[in-house]
Amino acid sequence: MDNLADLVFKLVEAARNHEEYRDKECINLIASEGLKSPAVKQMLCLAADLEGRYAEGENDREGHVKKRYYQGQKYMTLIENYATDIMKNLFNCTWGDLRLVSGTHANLATFKGLSTAAKNRKMVVTPLSCGAHISHDYAGLAGSVLGLENINHVYNFEEFNIDPDKSADVIRAAKPGIVTFGGSLFLFPHPVKELKEVCDEVEAYVAYDASHVLGLIAGGEFQDPLKEGADFITSSSHKTFPGPQGGVILGNAKDQRMEKAIKAIQFAIFPLSASNTHLGRLPAVGIAALEMKLFGAELAKQTVKNAQTAGQYLYENGVKVVCPDKGFTRSHQIAVDVCDFGGGKKIAQDLEDANIILNKNLLPYNNQNDRDNPSGLRIGFQDVTRRGFKEGDIKHLCDLMLSVIKGKRKPSEVKEDVIALKKEFNQVKYGFQSVEEAVSYVSKA
């Protein structure tokens, strides 16, 4: 028991230390991590009982609960239906499913469902080396779990984007059942509109992984995939979309072809890949969607502006930021090549020692066999933007980063300045401070 008590003590201490370290002492620039408002956090607490409940069953073509196999569902059914409808309203679509427990799960169900509906196991994807998520790749769930045959889009390194003309030739030649867009290193809108016609020509479903940019789409600062021709959006709900961790699939049940696909995706969710669907997050997803409906445009605009400001400032101060001729980015993130300063692995660790948290990242032109030491960094600005950073604050933050990157100051010295800067931004903007405030706002509106 002494050893067990020691373990429990250390567990509790580590949890407390993490909250203080990452929330109070570090500046977060991880491109795949969002920031929940106090209202969303409160909603998670108010829905605590849901965390232990089950709701296995079937949904209808509007994404509403159709049939459940457990009792005690009367309020759980309403919660799922309401949260789904709020998301559908935000993204102006007719069907959605929030039962997915992650963005990867959303991809799993969508790729499985669409390959079944199309009766075609070929899928055209962005190359993993060029920013696709591992779940799209033959080495990840698409290939190793689902057994799909991956064919790569042609990628233009200079544009940091899919080449629409050459990829059209690939799609015509491969005749896939699915064509995917979106990814993890995602600087510019993908050519959905440009390739929609050829996708229709070969009768391929179009899936768009919006995990990184869902909040920007909600705010109207990125492309609108559904309007441009995507059949389905898959996404996580906790990156630029500032909700709790989870997943979502969105689409329009506009014809028999799409209804067939939706039915296949729903079957891939349950019974194929989900049982307990982590219901406790659904009310909070709805509150996050409300916040994006009301404040998403302003938040998305400032997020992109901050990312572009950082790209320009770092570039002007001697750091290689990709795509200077394209304004560096149109999303929440920038890609930086720090090979001249020791490489991505070294600089990411040095910045972590200064309490600036970001991640090393493989760039398309790097040695793909040396993934542990790429030349790149991926830097995201959705967290600091929601804390209230504007362009001047971003430049100050970049100065702190530059002092570490260029070796002008020790990370331990910069760390003190980072902690002091973080204390100036201790509130969450572009959202509600409580559930009561959210309810009061919509009641008055």
C-alpha cells in the first residue's frame, strides 16, 4: 500500500502541475490544439453524468436519433439531436453526426462508408510527406486498417498545395471511389472547386478533412468545402473549432447517391466502430458551435491575421518561412524551415525549454527517411488569438522566439519573459464566460 499511495500522490501532483504548467506558464503554438471558453468547460461539468452513459443505435438521414438499444434515453436523445442541429445550422448543411470520438474516427467511418457505397477501394490522397494526416495514408488507418489503395495527388512544392491540373489526370487514370482533401500541415485552401468536375466524372465521393481549419470555415475565413463541391466534411472538434475533444462528419442528404453514402457511414459508426460515443462532450460541442456562430468571423479573421503577421516578421528577421510570395499562409498556421539554426528537433526543444510550445514538422522537400529530425516547425496561432493576442503582441512573441532560435539568449532566460507575457493574457476572448451568459445572450437576441 505504501507504493500505491506514493503512485497516487505522484499522479495527483502531476495532474496539478500539468494544469499550472501548460495553462498558466506556457505559450501554446501547437497547431492542433484549441482553447475552450469558460462556458464550454462549465458545460462539460454540467454534463458529467453523460460521461458514463451508453447510447448505441441508429440515426436517421437528418442525423437525429432514430433507434437506441438502451433505456433512459429521453434526454440523451434530445441532447444529441439539439447539438447536431446547432452544428448543422452553423455549417449550413442538412446532415451531421457527432458520435465520433475523434477526427481520426471520423475519417475511419467516412472512408469505410464511402468505399462501401462506391464499391471502390481506391482513394486519391495528399501525400503524407506533403501535409496529409496519417489516417489518410497507406501506413495509417486508410491502408493498414481499411485496406484501401492509396494514390497520391500531385503536389506542387512551390505552391505548397495540390496541383489541380496534374491531379485531374491522376483521378481520371485511377478512377477512385474517394478523393480526399485537407490535412495537418495546411496553409492554403485545397483545389476542391477545381477538381469537383473530374471527381464527378469518375463518380468519386469527395471527402474533406477539415480538422485543422473547421473554425476558420465556420468563421468564413477559409474555403467553404461543401459549397465548393465536397460531399462530406470530416473533422475533430478541438483545434480551430474550440470545443471539447471529439469528431464530427457533415454533409447534405440531397439525393439518393448521398443518402446511400450517409447510410453506409452511419453503419460504419455503429455497429462497426463505436459503442460508447462519449456523450458527455455533446452539450459542450453545442455551446462551442454557438460561440462560433456569434464570434467565429472575428476570431477566424484575427487568427489568420496573426499567423500572417508572424510569418512576415520571422521572415524579415532572417528565418525561412515557406511561401513568402503567397503571404505565408491563409490558415491558422505557418511552416518555418530552421535547418540553418540546427533543425526542427533542436529548435522545438529549445523553445520548449523557454516554455514556448510548438512541434517539429517534416516539410515536403525533407528527407522522408529522417522523420525524427526534419528541418521544419509547424506554428499555430489559434490559442494565442483566443487569449487576445493582436499583431503587436505576436511580434513581441516572435522576438522571444527569435532570441532562442538564433541563440542570442538562453532558453532559461527567455522562459521568465514568456511566463510574464502569459500572465497578461489570462482570459479567453470570442466566447462566453459561463453557460448562463450564453443562454442570456441568445434569449435577448
